[in-house]
Amino acid sequence: MLVGDLLAGAVRDHGDRPGVDFLGRCWTWAEIGDWAARAARGLQDLGLGKGDRLALCLPNTPHYIALYYAAARIGVVVVNCNPLYTAREVRHLLDDSGAVAIAVPDIAEFHGKVVEAAADTALRHVIVCPMAEILPWPKALGWRLFKRAEHARIPASGPVAHITFARLARNRAAPDVVTLAPDDLAVLQYTGGTTGTPKAAMLTHRNLTANALQQRKHIGVDLPAPQRTMAVLPFFHVFALTAVLDFSVLIGAELVLLPRFEMNAMRAACRRKPPTMFFGVPTLFIAIAALADADLPDLSRVIACISGGAPLPFDVRTVFEQRTGVRICEGYGLTEASPVIACNPVFGEARANSCGVAFPGTTLEIRDPEDPTRILPQGERGEVCARGPQVMAGYWNKPEDTVATFVDGALRTGDVGYFDEDGYLYLVDRIKDVILAGGYNVYPRVIEEAAYLHPAIEEAIAIGIPDRYRGQSPKLFVKLHDGASVTPEALRTFLADHLSKIELPRAIEIRDALPRTMIGKLSKKELVAEEQARADALQAP
């Protein structure tokens, strides 16, 4: 199956059914299919063809959906780009992927970063996606009249050509037919792994469609139509791309889009279009569980909530289920597996502190971290490794990293876990230093490199510290050059210009010396232990 087949199936089987709701404005699946077809023709008219890369720097909007499936139809590879990236991060993505086009909203904050990052890259086209053309009345009028200061100024000429989405999609001629195979590349999904240097997992049409099909089979029953998914998680995150977008399109579920998470907007959306499926990360469930009874969103029709992106604390799950009466099923995955490889049963037994059983068609193994060729027996702790049709083809332009990430054909996750006697997987530790903050990967090296840009900083170590709301938050430890001076507040202000909000350290501590290993390398281990002891002491009765 190809990614484009998902939308073609929704148009064929559910064409007149509501497909997408964006803040109250609705499109049927037939209308979304028409938009995607015209966008595909427009991309071809720009000169994009099979194998070319198109970056999508968009929030959850109908533009994203149309362009994603348009690209898939003609063999153009989507490069997902977080709109909150700094210009430096966007530049790396453009340089590494070789993207020749990028789509961005007509919002000055986002458009400006793209223009700044585009210099001397392969980028030839910027597709500007106006918010006014997708907002319902009177929001569209309000955007035009009262938000003018936020509008991007679109240059009439320059080194990179600009085109609006409406102009891109004005040609109603059918796109040229492109011969594609399931193992052709569909998406470059960036992940930092253990190094902190973002690298792209190559996800094929087979990878992405397989994960959506696995999700349907994992549920185990045919869900009664119509279904409705609350799309709170951003599609540029692979969990939402597959588990929310592709899966919803596969079964013809209506997608209720939120361009960003805001509790009042989500509550209003739940009143207007009560969801039957709800996907989130632990921070979202924590925020909902903390609401007053009168402020809880309407989740009365939800079959089950699916949690991913980070470990779900048991007490959060318990409180949420007590407050809402809705069950949470925790899953587990990683970018390199498109992403889901395990999940608790939706209609079966969901075990506390477990991330569930292997997805259909997926083989999970526990291997010895010291000798990864050795598979460990049930109950022993080791590195979780995975095989399945959703496992990536490799890393983009990084063959050595690809080889290091596989052992005997199995994907090494970098996570330590074990199985119980019934095949439920439990994660107990992380091999990687990556910080999981609210479902996002935050890479310590990125924070450290930003800190080193400050002239007062001699040494820097970033780690994740326990955070009840986000799971983890970054903390930065620094040693100053002799005679240098900077306060934590001033350093944090400096870092705000170089890091995204999710990467910005929650705490900064200045020390006279930082711990080192026996051979003189900076060591995180002691700092992690200190912070964990501090957190444990605060929780002690």
C-alpha cells in the first residue's frame, strides 16, 4: 500500500462524509481529495518530481493534510519541520535534506525564520499557506483586519520564489501519473538520537501505511462509523502523523484539527464535535486531570485515550481515569519505527506501568546491551530491539549510523526493558541521554552548544530532571571562564534567542567545577544522580 492510497480510499468510501474540521469550518473527504489532487498538480507545475523533498513547516491545518497526501501521490518526499524550530534548526534541516520547496503559514514569526534559513540552500520555492482561506467566518475577517501585524510580508521577487497555496492549487488538471513502489521513500522524519545532531529517519510508504494498518488490527474490532479524532498532537511529530492522521484517513474518521494546544480551544472543540478517539502525551493528560470538574472536556464518547511520546506516570493515569471515566492505553514507539511498536490493548487488559504488547506483525526482542547479538530470556532486562514492516529503511545520508542502529536486522531502540510472562513490555531505563519533555525529544547537545555561544561559558552539561507535568525538563549546569560573570537569568535570556521554547532550560546552575570521567570527559552521571536524589527527597513523606 502507498500513503496516497489512504486518502484515495477515504474519498472512494466516505467522500460525502465530514473529513476535516478546522476551528468550525468543515471539508468532506471528497473536498480534501480534490484539494490534494490540485496541490499535486501544482507541485508538478513547479517542477517537483519523484524523490524531490518538500518541507512542511506547518501546524495542524487542512493545508498540511492536502500537501502531505499531494506529495505522497507524486513521489515527492515530505520533510517534517517543527514551526517552533529556530532559524538555525530550520537551516540544518534544509541543508541536510536538500529540500527544494517548503510550505509555511502566512505568519511573520514562521515565515521570517524560513527566509532567514533559506540562503545558500537548495530551496527554490516557498509555498505560503494563508490562514484566512481556511478559517471560518468571522475568524477569517478578524485575521485580516485585526491581526495584520502578525501577517508575513511576502516578497514579490528574490532568490526564492513565493507562491500562495491557492495559486499552487488552481490548476484542476489531473496530476501526471507517477509509478511508485511501497519501498519508495515517503517521509524524512528528523530525530537526534544519542548525538543531539538531528538526523532523518527514512520512512517509506510501506513503513507508514503498515503502522496505520497495524493500529487498526491492534484495536481488534471494526469501529462503528462515523468515528471522530481530536487532532491535538502536531502532525509534524511522527506519533500524530501515523497514529492520528494516517489512521483516521484509513478508517474515514473525521479529524478535528487544533493548530496548537490551548485548553479552552480544545474544550470548545470537544463540545462542538465530541471525539470518539483521543491521542495525547502525558503532559496533556496531566493538564486535563488537573482541571476543575466544570472545566473537563467532553470525552463521554471516547472509546479510549492513547498515550505515547513519553512514559505515562501511573498516578496520572489513575487520576485521569477517575476524573473522566475514560481509559488510557499507553503505547511505545520511536521515530525510527514510524513510530509505534507496542501498545496496551484497547479492549483487553491494560497493565499498570507497561507500554503493552507488540503491535501486530512486530517482533520485539530483549538483547544484551554488552553483547547485542545475544537475545535474553523473558524477565531479564536488556535493550529493546524491534523488527517489523514499520521499521525505517535507515538514516538519510548516514550509512554508518544506520549500520550501528541495527543488529541482526533488528532495530536497536536504545531503551532498556523486559517482558513479563504474558508478553507485556516494561521500560525501566533509557540508554540514550535524550530528554523527553512533554512528548518531544530535547537533545542535551543542542542546549550545550547554544550555551557555548555565550562568551562567559567554559563548560556546559545539560540533563533531564524530573518534571511532574512534562515528564522531564532540561536543566543546564555551567562553569564560567575565569573572571567571567553572568547570572542564570541573563544566561536564560541569551539562550531564548538560540533555542526553541521546549529546549529552554527550566533551571540553570552555575558551578565552580563540573564532574568528569577518569579520562577527563565531562560526565552527566553524577548530576543525574544528584537531581534524582533531590526529587526523591521532595516526594518523601
